[in-house]
Amino acid sequence: MKERIRERIIKFSQSKPFFILLFAMTGFLAAISVYAGIRNAAVYSQDFQYDAARALSAGIDPYDISLAGKKSPKIPGLTDYYSYYESIGAPQRMEANQFPSLLYLLLPYTFFDAHTARILWLISNLVFTAMITVLLRATFMKQVEPKLFAVFMLLMTAGLPWRNQLGVGQHTLFSTAFFLLAVYLSTEKEKPGAASLALCISYFKYTVTVPLAVYFVYKRKWKELILSIPLHIAGTVAAACILHESFFDMIIKPLKVASSLSSEGSMDIGALTGGGLISVILTVLIMVFLIVFAIMCPPKEDNLVISLCILWGLIMTYHRLYDYFIMIAVLGYFAVKRERYADILCLLTVCAVFFIPRIFNESRGSIIVTQIFYYAFTIFMSFAGVKKITDLKNRRE
């Protein structure tokens, strides 16, 4: 009887009516999420860092202003920018937690007034979302059934992380799009020079893409990794000369700004430990684990490697829930492997992150429940990854 029920469930889950229902549900939720995200981004986009980029372009040190921590600081050319946020009851302070070479990537937007730049950034993030969709299909989800892939993309768009990412004008959509472009150019097109440039640009949200770049270690794409660095060195030198600061200050100051946020994440180690030295030690240990795993992992396990880089990357440094939309790529591993219980655990974890905090207005209790799902799944995946290595070692012996 139990076996018959299970067979009927499996049969229905593969039927046309099931997918029609699934498309209708995820499509409806995605439409609401897109509307809410666009509406919020047009009004807020407070994390865009337009002010920091504008200050840097004018030869003003954005890091000293950020470290001062004053809301609505008096900066030439940014009076209207801060007045706008004050008028909507959301006064802002500058938070230049990006290295100068990364802030320079926003220079094209600083040629426009703050309102126009905010709208252009919103449009850009929608374009980056489209890029992510196309490039995921061309890389880590190319073996996923087309109808299932479409559901995954609707699920990503419907979730709280993507909506908040768009609404607050964050940079993870930008960085993820260029990281996937780097993967595509490197592994599918064999164009290391273009891949290096894309990877260089992807470091804009380095807390996301540096752990993901371990994938290039796994693929032994050393050229792309090495060539992705010089432009950032040049950008840092340029900023040091323009601001009449030392090269090391241009590295240390952004890190100081970033460290002040280390305990304000959602589910990461800093949020658990309150930041400080223990958080730094754990971050280093996780990064070492990912690199060692990438070096030792057997071939043709691309999706497993990128999944672990995503899962641990979102734990090891400061992240709010808006960064967790990249978890959708983990579904690519199980959509192909089809492991009965593991894929259910994966789907439950993704849905927990995407929807539980949204339903309960990101209450502390909802974050804790989601965190339990997330950490349990990450540990499960890590054991699965280590097992791959031990199985390979046993076969060789």
C-alpha cells in the first residue's frame, strides 16, 4: 500500500498537470516579487554606494567619511542625494566597504544625478538577472530538464533574497552575473583573457565571489585566477595617488569599514559569534577546506564543487539574506543526480531560505529555524563531498 502511494506521487510529480500547477504557483509568486522589488528599488536602493563612488570620483576619501559614521554627511555634490533619503525618513550614512578598484566600476553611474543613477542601477540589476538565467543554463544547469530549469528560475525570482537584493540595490546580482560569465568563457569557450576580465569585475562583491573563485582552482584555471588580479592592483594604486594616501591604507580602510558590519549578518559565522578574532579564524579555516577539497575532488563534479563554494561562502563572511538567492545553483546538482532523500532536503532548505523569513517578516525566530535547515544541509553536503574523495582514494588503492 505504502509503495503504491509512493509510486502514484512520483507519477503525478512527472505529469503535465503537476507542472502546470507548479508554473502557475511559482509564476504568480515571481510576478509579485518582481513588482515589489522594482517598486522598492525605485524608492530606496540604499546599498547602491552611489555616494561612495561619487566621492571617490571627486577625489574625496570615502573611507574616512564612512569610518566617521555620520548620517547625511556634508559632502560637495551629494547634498541632494542625502536630502532625498531624509525626506523619506531613511537618512543614510556612507558605507564604503569596497576597495577603490571596485568602487571605480560604478563610475559610469556617477555621471548622472542620484535619481537617474538609481533607476539605471535598477535596470542594470534586471539585466544581470537575465544574464544569470542564461549563463546558469549554459554552465551549471545545462543538464537540467528545460521545464525544471524554468521552475528553478521562477523560484529564485519569487524568493525573499532576490526581491530584497533588487530592492536595496545590492551588488550580488552584478557580481554573480560576471562570475558566471567568467565560468562560461573559461570552460565553454576556452577564452582565458576574456574570462579573466569577467572574473576581475565579479570581485565587486568579493565576499560572494572569492569563495566561488575556488571553482577555478578545481578546474586548474590558474591563468584566469592570476590575470584577474593586476587591474585591482592598478586601481588601488590610482586611488592612492588621487587621494594622496598610502597603498596599504587603500586596503586597510575598506576592511575596517567592512569589519564594522561583521556581526550584522543573517546566518553567517559573524552573526553567530558576534564577529571578532574567532570569526576570522573560522573564515580562514573554511577557505582552506574549500581549496583543499577543490584540489582533491575527482573530475566531473563541477556542480558539487560550486555547491559547496556557495553554501560555505554564504557562511564564512558577513551576508544578509539578500545574498542567498545564489543558492538556486545548488538545485542543479540534485536535479541531475536525483538522490531520493538528498534532493528533498535540498529543496526544503532552499524553500526555507527563500520563504520562511518572508512569511514571518524576517523575525529572529524565523531566521533561527532557517539557519538550522541551512547549516544541517551544508554539513550534509560537505560529508557527501568528502565521501567522493575517499571513494576515489579507495578505488586507486
